[in-house]
Amino acid sequence: MGTIDQAEYRIMVDRLRQAREKSGLTQDEVAEELRKPQSYVSKVENGDRRIDPVELCYFAALYGKPITWFVNEKCA
């Protein structure tokens, strides 16, 4: 089983979606800020595209959340 299939990864992508929605941003707006296509944001939020820690930092900064908010307590 790859990391992307683990429960901890699912928690992270669910929190990415929650943070975007709470911030009032659309996937298009996030993609524009990150200079990525909208499909990138969609795939990240659906767990179809793996992101690395640097990309997670970009999302966290955009959403005004500490990076630890996105990861399971066991990982923080």
C-alpha cells in the first residue's frame, strides 16, 4: 500500500479541501495563486495526486493555517 492510500494521507487531503472551502476560495482561485491548473488542485483534494512537503507549505500559507493543521497528530 502506498502512502497515498493511507488514512493519514486521506486526513491531509480532506483538511486541504476544508481549509480551501473555509477560506472562501474556489479551486480555480487556488490554482491561479499556485500557478497550477485547476485540475492539479482537484486531483490533490481527491487524493489522486500526491504532494510533497514543499507543496503542502504553499497550500498552508495560502489558507493561513500552520502546516501541522493538515497532518495527523501522529505525524506532527
